Amino acid sequence: ALNRLAEAARERRTALMADLAARPDGRGWGRRHTAIMDARWPGFYERAVRHAPDASAIPGFAVVATGGYGRAELAPFSDLDVAIVPVGESAAQEDVVKWLFRAAHHAIGRLLGMRIQYVYRLPHDVAGLDPVSLSGLLDARLVAGSAEGFASLQAALATDFPTLEFLRAKQDERSRDLRRTHATPLVTEPEIKLGAGGLRDLQAAQWVSQVLGYARGLPAEVEAAHEGLQTVRNLLHRVAGQHLDTLNLGRREELARMLNLTPGQLGSQVAGWMLTLQGYALGVHRRITESDGLLGPGFAAQAGRITWNQGMAIERVAVAVDHAAQLGLEPDPHAPE
């Protein structure tokens, strides 16, 4: 049964890969690729629960797509990041989860050649999660299992999210990315995902907007740049036959032929798209110092200043003020002593 599920997915994916070469596409292709993977999980879940000796004793769990998979932006060789959110605890349920992922690794990992990574996520752990894990959960989608488990995760993200720590960590993370890649989009061999103006600039900007309470809608020119870079990334994976995000000179010639462009034209387009995303990300970052709203439990921003609730422990305030200073926020002189 698992082999049949995998074979159906492989046939659809093979046709989709051929279509990408014939008609290069960005986000639409990613959504179709994502849909192929999404369609496997309900079958895996049902078989895993049925496999249990006493299915009625299983409290249930949510199978949640996170990160790029959650955003429905799967490039040809993207990883599938999945979180398991249990409704309750039982030894039998752990066995079901292990069975489910053995099945998934067989059908998607071994037979389709895609890497699956899964973690357990308990809603009450949200406040202590690392920033990378929190980023993935901001893009989470339920793909199988318990809607109750997914709802409890979403509720925890709304009430326990460590906003200040997250904003500071994302700022530091992008600085490290740029040191490893390039700090300007105007380079001959751009890193499409992590370099300056790359897709991670847009993703980080959307995470910042989300946690500050701004809408995640994008201006038309940013949407167009996103689509262009996503198309280039899809084609890079396609021609390399593996996960590849650097547009080197050799690959640029190959992609230019597929797009009916000269290498120079493609290079100019990519630089323009990356400049657009970089400018948008810088604009969103400036919102941090202009925002009014919650900055995590007990803290809030008001006109570029940070304030806190009466009775907060001084060590918590000290850490928060340090994070805020790095983000450009000053302590409110009228905040509680």
C-alpha cells in the first residue's frame, strides 16, 4: 500500500519536473509540488493509527508542515519539515508516530529522494523554543491528524511568543548569513536563498511583520521579485538534480537558455529582484522602532520605546532592554521602576 502511494506521487512529481523545464514557474510550481506531498500524509496517518494494537487508546496528534513546506514553496529538492503536535501522551502513540515516519521515509525519502525532518512540538514549550524552530512554526499548516492539536499550537504562538528575543535573534541570524554569503545583491554569483536580497530576506521580513501584528500582504513589485527568484531557485534545483541555491556563472548560462534570455539579461534581472527584496526587508525592519504593540509576555512598544508591566523581575527587564537596544528601541522613562 505504501509503495502504491509512493508510486502515484512519483508519477505526478516526474510529470511536474518535466513541466518545470518546459514552462519555468515559481510559486505556482511550488504549490503544485507541495500538494503532491500533502496528499500522502492522510494515508500515512490513517495506516499508522490502524497499525496500533489498540487504536481507541491513541489520543491523537497533529501532523504539521512547517518552514518552506508550510508556506507551500517546495522547490524540487527542498526538505520536508514536519512537526508532530500531540493532543495527549501515551506510549502507544509514540509507537504510532515512529511507524508513520518510517512509512514516510520509505515512501517519500527513499522512493522519491526527498529528505524529511520531523520534531515533536508541545504547545507549552513555545516560549522556550529557539528562533529557527519558531520561524518554522509561524508558517505552520495542518496536513493530517488532529485539528485540536494544531489549534492548541496556534493558541500558544498567539499568547506565549517571545517576540523581543525572536526579533533580536533574526537580526543576528541575517547578519551571520550575509557574512557567509554576500552583503550586497550586486555580485556575479548570488546566493538566491541566504544572500543579501535573497528569499530569506523576504521570509524574515514577513516573520517580523507577523509577530508585530502587521499584515503580511506584499506590494506588487515585491510579489514580482519573489516570483522571479522562486523560479530561478526551482530551475537551479532542476538542472543540478539536487539542493542548490547559488547561481554560478555556468548555471546562469543554462538557466538563461531555459528562460530565452542572455546570461547578462538574467544576471541583471536577478540583481534587480534581489535589490527589491533587500529594500523591502530594510523597510520592514524599520517598523520595529515605529511599532506600538506587544513585545512578548509583559512587554510592549510605544512610539519607539519599550515598557513593561509592574512587578516584572529585574533580570527579565534587563535582558529585554538589552534586546530592545540592539533593535533600536529605548527604555520608556515612565516605565515601572
